[in-house]
Amino acid sequence: MNTATDISRALADRAEAFCRSWLPAGRKIGNYWIVGNKHGDPGRSLVIRLTPSAGRQPGKWVDHATGEHGDLLDILEERLASPSWGDVFSEARRFLGRPDPVPSLRRANRQSPSVSDRPTAARKLLAIGRPVHSTLAERYLRLRGIARFGSALRYHHAVYYRDGADRTRQLPALLAAITDNDGQVTGCARTWLDPATARVAAIAEPKRLIGHLAGNAVRFYHGPAGGELVAGEGIETMLSIGTAFPVVDICACLTATHLGQFIPPPHLKRLWIARDNDDAGERAATLLRQRAEALGIAVFDLVPQRNDFNDDLRADGLTALRVRLRTAFENARCGTRARAWK
């Protein structure tokens, strides 16, 4: 049992025991284990199949809040404090009650940079990318009604990914630089694209990141950072707001979990939380609001009519989205001024 596929299948055969051990905040409902996310938080967004059903394999999961999906090795990678893939495989074998192979055999087919190397790997990937203008990445964004881009975005025509048979493949990808409040690149978000349709590729986990995201974000600033910022979840969601207001500073935290973990810049005076219109987004906004208000930052919510602001942009058009957002901005500012005069 030396390959990632072998280990993943063995974990899937014990999916319920795995979930009870590694995701104890969840609960079993029918043939599924329900939990908040792959970090093991309470909630109902992530669903793991426990036994085979209608030809579908156990151990597979999907997070309905983020669109991510994977197998139990991916969960284990997230849950370990400092995982390299060697650590992940070793812990999986420990759980399964099977000894590690001798060191020369521990190089399993599935490999990933160690945690300390991941920001470096992210920077290298971004460095070989090119600006998105006149690329498949620009076509993808424009198909979603987006017309604001930025230096955080890059494109590469052949980025590696692992397919369902654990084979290494390549596809074009939209790349996005994840940075901290000092502007240091801590990671890279990758969205693999279908070159025939310019849409998200039909592969397992078409959106993944490498590096450190907690507390950080993909940022789109118009000039030097100012005193106001709009923070939300997905890149497409935030660029939809940026398309409506090209000079507004925005940032994408990529998931609801990481929106809740975002660390506001120290200079900030007003923070707009552009959450998704679901339970996970509401919880994330509450957490971020508490953190920001403790820092003396005025906080306002922006909630889309549909699931997210890109859905609103595509369904209602740019003018309607701009009017709704402008009304929300102006009402909040008027309320702030009124309270200041009391």
C-alpha cells in the first residue's frame, strides 16, 4: 500500500471511523457525514459519502459552500498541523493500523511541497505566469461579465494537476496571488480552465491553492491602500463588485472560512463585508465583524440578491448591480454621519 490511490481507497473503506476520529464536530445523517468544512468546524456545508451508493464511491466529499471536493487524504492534509505528504501518508497508515514502508519506499506517487516550501512554490508559479490580458483567463472572466482585472492575476497555459486516477496532467489556469497586509506573497490560488469553452475545467477540485491563506487574501487595490476596503469570498464575486466600481479597493478571501479569518489592514477605517447569501457566509461575516470592530473599524454588510454578486451581475446586468451597491454604500455612509452628529 504505497500509492496515494491505495491509501485513499483504504481510508474510504473506513470512512465513518475516519470521520468520527478526524471530524468529530460533524454527525452522521443517512449515508453521509455532515460537517462545516474540511477544517472540521461545526456546520452543514461539507458532505462525505460513507458507503458505496448508486455506483458512487465512499470517502468522497464536497463542500457546498466553496465548491471544493476531494477524498479523505485531502481532509487529513488540512487537519494535520504541519503536513508534508510523507506526514499525511504516515498518519493515514497509523490510522489504518499498517506500518510505514521502509524509507526508500516512502516516496508515494502523490507528493506536495512541505508547508515551509509552499509560499516559495507559489511565488515561483506566479513568476512564470503572464498577465491575463488577451489570454484564456481573460476570456473566462469576461464570460462571467467581469471587466476588472489587476496585477494579482496571472495566467499560465499548462499548470499541473492530479486527476482521479492519481496521474499528473496539465491544463491552462488562472492564477491569483495571495498576499498578507505587508504585501508579501503567501500563496497562489489556481483555477484550471477548459481551453475549448473558456470555463472552469470539468475536473475534480478545479480550484485549489498552494501556500498560506488564513488571514490573507487576493487583493485588488486602486493605487495606494486607502481607508476603505470591500472583503468577500470568491475572486469572481469580488471582481464583479470591482467591475461595478473600478476604483474601490477589494479583496477575495476565497472561502467563507477564510473570510471569517481575514486580518484587516491596520490603516482601515471602514470595512464592507460582501458575503455570499448563505449560512456559511453569514457566519463568516459575523466573525470578521467582531474582529474588525474590536480594532475600531466601522463594518457594513453587503448581501447579494442571489448566492453571490457574480450571480447578480450575470442575471441583472452591470447597471442594476451598480445601483444596488451604490445605494448600500450611500445609506451606510449617511448612517455613519448621522450617528457622528448625535
